[in-house]
Amino acid sequence: MSLSPGHLAVEQEDLPRLRELLDCGYDVEDDRGDGWTLLRHAIDVEIDGHVQSGDPLHVDVTAFLLARGADPLRDANGIPPAEEAETRGHWLAAELIRAWTSRRAGA
């Protein structure tokens, strides 16, 4: 399956390109028709990069997408992003999403 421009930017962790796309009206909730949103893709890319390279775990793309309006509660097959992140071992993204969600709820 070919990647949309947004998913390609996420796959490459190309934040300047992702910012450019979103600034031009690209849908932050872009999915492939199966619930695989940019946010879920970011979680996947970040944990895979950590596991494969041993580099420190980070949440750069996840945090940027949340800041730009990605829905932290949108589930896929009944699984919300924080739970998926936790299950995959991306504890940092899970913590960020939970904190983001609780702060937004209290706003």
C-alpha cells in the first residue's frame, strides 16, 4: 500500500514536511480507511525506531500531532491510542497521551 503524503512524513519522521502539510490544511486525522491514523502511525514509527536502533525512545511526532489536534481518544478496533502505545512498549507516548487527555478534560 502506498503512503499518503501525511503518512510518508510520519514514516520518515519529517516534522518540517508534516508541519507544512498541516499548515496547508492536510487532515490531522488522515487514516488509511482502517483507523490507522497519523497518531497511531507515529506511535508505531517511534517504538520501532527505538527497538531496531537502540536509540532513546522519543515522542517528537506524537507530541506534534497532539499539539495540532490529533484525537487522543479515537480508537481503532476498540483500542485507544494510549492503550496501543502501552501494549507496544511505547510507555512514553502512553504517558504523554494520558497527560494530554487529562489536561484537555480539565480545561
